[in-house]
Amino acid sequence: MKNIEVSGIQKSFDGREILHSVSFKIKAGDFLSITGESGSGKSTLLAIMGGVLKPDGGTVTIGDAEITSLSEKQLAVLRRTKIGFVYQFFNLVPTMTVRDNILLPVRLAGGRVADYEEKLAKLVEFTRLSNVLSSYPDVLSGGEQQRAAILRALIHDPDVIFLDEPTGNLDSENARGVMELLKDLNKTFGVTVVQVTHSEQGASYGNSRILVKDGSIETCS
Ligand SMILES: Nc1ncnc2c1ncn2[C@@H]1O[C@H](COP(=O)(O)OP(=O)(O)OP(=O)(O)O)[C@@H](O)[C@H]1O
Ligand SMILES: [Mg+2]
């Protein structure tokens, strides 16, 4: 179980400071919702926390790993094994079946698919995707695609999954299904969940939240 500490994160684009020394902590097993107006810096912050983007200053520590000091190569390994990332538009590979999409991180990391069959079966049941495993993403509903993307992010038992507006492209029923799944995964497997959301409904699933305003943390609870 790994706590996350964000300390003094600064980031500028084209000479304009987007994040002004942002600091907060997340306890292992928390479900944190990050909200704030469009353009306030939420996606930038999430990308820095997930090792996708380098900050100009400050540190992000996950467990005892200071990810902001890792090399690109080390970060790539970390993202493939210890961190899950889920985006608004699902980002499934259209030419691969759902099963192959979910197993892609295993293959990319050079793992043996056979070693993951048991876990895959368990997660597939948990996410109610057994009927669509051999289908291609384009015939799935938005909710199913997002559940598949979440499952793909979980295949390596990450310490934390970061989600950027996971329900932003879904109708309310599918959105509820995805949020219920995240809540169950958080409860059952203890995986830390950090989501950016515009939805008040979606934010309410978390057990803590922060509001980003003009690149600073306005409230923490
Ligand atoms: N790669 C980039 N190059 C230049 N400017 C950027 C880049 N990424 C983000 N920005 C700027 O940084 C600011 C914050 O962007 P960010 O995407 O973090 O906001 P956000 O809170 O996620 O907004 P939204 O709710 O609309 O997704 C915006 O003004 C955006 O234009
Ligand atoms: Mg965003």
C-alpha cells in the first residue's frame, strides 16, 4: 500500500504558469476526486502525478518512489506496471479484440499471457465483460468500452489508477455503472483511485476531494 505525496508542483506552458506550487497528500486506498473549472489545470496535474508529464518544479512521491526524478525509461516501466491511466475517450486499440486490448500491457511488459488468465477471468467477471471479450471495441457500448479500459489499467495490480473524466463521454446510466465499478474496485482490491471529474454526481463517489482553481488548490477535504 502506497501513499502519494504531491509537493510544490509547478508547471508552465509557453511562459504561462499553469500550476502554482500545488501540494497535497493521498492516503493509500483513498478514492480522490479532483474538480475545478475547465482550464484550471486538472489534467495537467493528473498527468504529472501519473508520470506522463514532467513538472518544472516540485516532487511527486508514490510509496518510496519519487517519480519526478525518474528517467523516461524508468517512468515507462512504472506506467506499465504500477500505475493505471484511463482517459475520457477510452483509447482502446480498434484493431484488437477486447481481450487483446486488456492483455496489451502484459505483452508490452514481456509477460506471459498464461500467467494472467486467472486474474483476467476474475476481473472480467467483476467488470461484467465476459460477453464481449472476443468483440472489437467499436461494437461495444461506451460504458463497456470504458470498463474494458479500466480493466486494462488493472491487469498489473497497480498501486493507483488515475482517471481523467472517465464518465465525460457517457450517458448517465453508463456513467453510473462505471462509477459503481470504480467504487467496488477501490473497496474490494484496495486500489487507490484518483479521478478528475466535472460531474458532481461522479465526485460524490470519492471519499475525499480537492478543488483546483486557477492552478492552485482551493479546498481539500
Ligand atoms: N501541452 C500544452 N501546451 C500549452 N498549453 C497547455 C498544454 N496543456 C495544457 N495547456 C494549458 O494549460 C491550462 C490547463 O489545462 P488543463 O488541460 O490542465 O485544464 P483542465 O482543468 O483539465 O481543463 P478541462 O476541464 O477543460 O479538461 C489550459 O489553459 C491549457 O490551454
Ligand atoms: Mg482536462
